[in-house]
Amino acid sequence: MDKDNTYYDNDESDYREEGSNGEGNFDEPVNGDGVTEHPGGIPVITPMQGMYRDWFLDYASYVILERAVPHINDGLKPVQRRILHSMKRLDDGRFNKVANIIGHTMQFHPHGDASIGDALVQLGQKDLLIDTQGNWGNIYTGDRAAAPRYIEARLTKFANEVVFNPKVTEWKPSYDGRNKEPITLPVKFPLLLAQGVEGIAVGLASKILPHNFGELIDASIAYLEGRDFELYPDFPTGGMLDVSRYNDGLRGGQIKVRARISKLDSKTLVITEIPFGKNTSTLIDSILKSVDKGQIKVRKIDDNTAENVEILVHLAPGASPDKTIDALYAFTDCELAISPNACVIKDNKPAFLGVSEILKANTDHTVHLLTRELEIQKGELEQEWHNTSLEKIFIENKIYQRIEDCETFEA
């Protein structure tokens, strides 16, 4: 976005792009009848091929920029950003019903309550920005969250500390012009890499895997100190990783993730960690399919998963535990290949960047935000000092007595 085309006010004012009306960039304006309107007023019929091209590009640009792909600065998709913005407006330290949060978010997100609710549950299950209360589902078993009227949420202390600051936030009008919403939130942390993201747009997709919180902090410090660093995924479901072909999260890279399987005894195997993107139900289904094909000899499977994963695989008589483990990795979803594709919105267009580049950009952006916050704080302190000094001069020089001695307004 060109700096010359924008209006920005530090006092939470609207932030908008001049001449922007939410439409795509066309070579020539086309009305609903497919007629090109020239400045001279002479109508020219536009071929259907050109109309479909323009409409497709308009739709594709909208989905990429406004729906599916996260922004590099705050690591959020628009629906996630609007949810957090709404939760901040509602925030009083207490839990709010998710149904209330969804309704409030619909002031900013014109795509229905279902998409907002699903995105909110996903944010809550990441356990980083949102404190949850009630049945929010289970990432291990795949159980869904309870209905929005039964569960509650609020912002975490971490979110309030590193995600929001209206004094350095750039704003734009909401879709109906009745409210304003942030263009990006002033996130002072590599949130995109911590949470990960997956989105499918028109003609491209984004898949950024989650990374370890502490490792991201260490990598940011190393970058600021001019040292080398490496980043690899870290999954909430655990598992064992082969990152030899990770390729910094770029297209063409691949990782392999395995479930953690151990021998409980000579007749029983136990699975305690599962591959990312799978749950115990889908994993057990893949094992049963292999059993039906005769690839694995299993007598029974018990799923005892609650707070932690525990799948007991009871072997058939005469089955070897070691060979069964090898077969589970070979024929079931106990081993998966995951292909990352780090695509983000940068400078108002999609860009393919490695996770190292994303971390560097996030760290630089954090330094920029902290500098702006300190400059604003310095200005406020200087103004406060100036006012205090004037008050001190007013009292020490007894200027108030001169005013009291005046008998008329003119004096």
C-alpha cells in the first residue's frame, strides 16, 4: 500500500486507502451489463472472456487477501483478527459466552456465524491467546466443542500484553462502514510460527506448521545478536519427526512424522503420541483397514485417550511386536508425510517465504512496534512533565494571587 495514498492518525482514527471500494483492479471499469465505460461516454461491449477473467481475478484476490491467507505482520487471517478485536472490545477480565463473541464479531466479519465459531474454537484449542471454559473439544480424539451457548472464552494475559495497543494500530472501516477494525494487530511476537496456519485460497494454499514457543524466542534473540539459527516444527500432538527435507518450510519441502509406539508387553503395543493432523479415531480407522487387508495381525484395539493419548493395540496370537510396529508405520497413518507451503500476505500481495525469513520479519516488526510505543510513551511523559512544570511555576510565583486581586474580567 503506497504511503502517499493513505490517511493515518495516531488516535485510533479510521485508516483507509484512497479510492478503495473493495473491488479488484481492472484495466477498464465494467458495469453489470458487461459494457465498458470510457471517459468519453462511448460504450464498448466487453467480450465475455474478458469479463470472466476480471471477475475471476476479483474473486481470487478477495479470497486470498480477505479470507484464507494470514498477514505476515500479525500472523492472523481476517476472521481471526476480527475475533480477537471483538474479544478485546468485550474484555473486562471475565469470561464471555462464545455465542456473544460470535454475534459481536459479525459486525466485522460478513461470512456467517459458522465460520466465526469454527475459527474461534481453533484459536481456543491452541491455548495461547484465549482462555477457555467448558467443553472445547479434544484435539487428540477429534471430539467437537459444545454449542457456542454452552462454552465461554476470554483473552489471556499474554494476548493482552503482546497483541493489542490502539495507539500504534492502523484502522480501516468495517465492511458496512458502521465500525472500524484493525488492518493488522500490533503483535509483538512471531505468532504465525507459534500457532501455524492452514488455508486454501483460489490458485494457491498456505500451510505453515506450528513451532515451539521457547525455540522461537531463542531464534529471535539469536537473529538480533547476529547469530545463526534453525527452526523446525513442534506439534501439540507430539510424535517423532524427520526434518531432513524440511527446506525451511518452503514449497517442495517435506517432513515425516511418526506416532510414538512402544511395547507394553509381548502381546500389547501402546501408542502415546500421534501424527499432527490426525486424531485417535482416524488413526484407529487406518489400522482397522490394514487389518481387513491382512497387512497387520491385531486382535483388539482400545482407545483410553483422555488428557493424554493412550491407544492399546492387542496383538493376535503369534504376532511379533517388532514386526507389527514396522507394519504400522508402513501401512497405516502412524507415519505421514507433510508438505509445508509458507505463503503469507506481504505488501498487500501473497508471498512465499521460508520460516527463517518470517521470523526475521516478525522480529524486525516487533522492534519497530516497541520503538513506536516508547516514542509515544516518551511524548506523553514529556507532556506530563511540561504540565507539572507549569503548575509549579504558577504556584511558586503566586500567579494565582494576581488573578484573585483582579476586580474585572478585562484586568
